[in-house]
Amino acid sequence: MLRGGHKTSNALSYRTPVGRPKALPPEANVWWWHPNRIGVKTAPDSFKEKLWLMDDKLAVTWNAYRERWQVWMRRPKLQSPVCQGWVLLFINEDANHEYMPLDERVFARLYAASADKWGNGRDYFQAVEREIEREREKAENQYRQDTMDIAMESFDHSQIKVSMAGKSSGSKFSEFHS
């Protein structure tokens, strides 16, 4: 009963049960598609040859669940039941998580993180920190600019306007002190 003696309707008393999410299949895990898995599709031979010129421990596999190429590195010391000695370096996709084909950008990304460019892990980590700081400052500056753009409309609206028509023909304060 509601206040005032009215009965509740059936629509108000009906509740939808909360559904439980279904478990994802094992193929949804990106590590499922490691290079040791039987039947996993690998990169074309021409691409593998170029990749092995960079480092013979690298491999590329096709993730059929996400439909993306994945770049791996062999690390025998890391033996897990899932990856079996492989480390996933990255999934080959753009900033919007869209598909990217295997091309020279894969090599550029590998080189950007390599010891050949940075010398050691510490220098690479500091470069990543600098990039994060630049992105943060860029976002703050954009936010500040957006705030100013919004505030200026209100500021401009609050300014005294002179129409240059009528008795005053000038300042709105021309007859204020008379």
C-alpha cells in the first residue's frame, strides 16, 4: 500500500532478476594465441624473415577471437602453463583499437622499445615517463583552453554594450552623473 491508502500496481512490484555474466571462452584470453599453440596462424613467411633479422626470438600470431595480430618474444625462463615461455609484447592495433595490418609500423614500434635505441631499461622507462607527462600537460592545457572558451562567452555577454543609437550616442554612463 502506498500513502493515502492506494494499492500498488503489479508493474511496480515486478522486479527483473539480475543476470549473471556468461563466462568468456578461453579463446578470449590474448595469451591463448601464443606461438606454441598447435594450429595457431602465424605471420606470412616474408614478414617473419624481416622480423627475425631484427631478433630471432620474435614471433607474430593471429588472434582469431579479436582478429588482430599479436607480437611475441621468446623468454624460456618464464614458463607458465598459459604462454609456455612466450611474452606478449603488444597487440598490433591503432590508438582507437582498430585493426592494423602487418607492415613497417610493427618494426618501428619494436625499435621504439628496443635497447638499440635506449641503451638500457632505465632510459626507456624515463622516456615513457616523459611521454606520459607531456600527454598530461597537453590534456591540462586543452582543459584550460576549453574552460576559457566557455567562460569568455559569459564574460563578453556581461560587458557594457554601446549601441551608438538613441540619446546617448556614446557611453551608457554619459547621463549617469547629471
